[in-house]
Amino acid sequence: MGEVTELFLVMLVIAAGAFAPLGYFIYKFTQTNAKPFGETEPHGDSPSVINDLAEKVIGMIKKGMAGGK
């Protein structure tokens, strides 16, 4: 019977870990008037190094594909 109890506890720990991000998001969402992470800028208004890098990579790939034809 001890094996069943140990298995139950292990599964409970795994389930808690799996659902912790959801619980955190719900907690933050209800914390500040349905704005989960406070005041944020609309998407695309702020410069992003990652977006600039992605645009450069996409441009290079397009040039490479166009040059190969």
C-alpha cells in the first residue's frame, strides 16, 4: 500500500509543477484590474533587437533565394 501512496504524492508534485504557470497567470491577471502584467505598450510600438535581427535574417534568406534562381 505504501507504493500507491508514494505514486500519488509523486503525481501530485508533478501536477502542481505543471499547473503552477497557469495559477501564476490567473493570480497576476486578477491582481491589477484584468491587466496581467500592468501597463504595457501595444505590440509593435517599441523597438526590439530580436525583431530587427529576425528582419535582417529574413531579408538575407530572401536575397539568397532570389539570387539562386
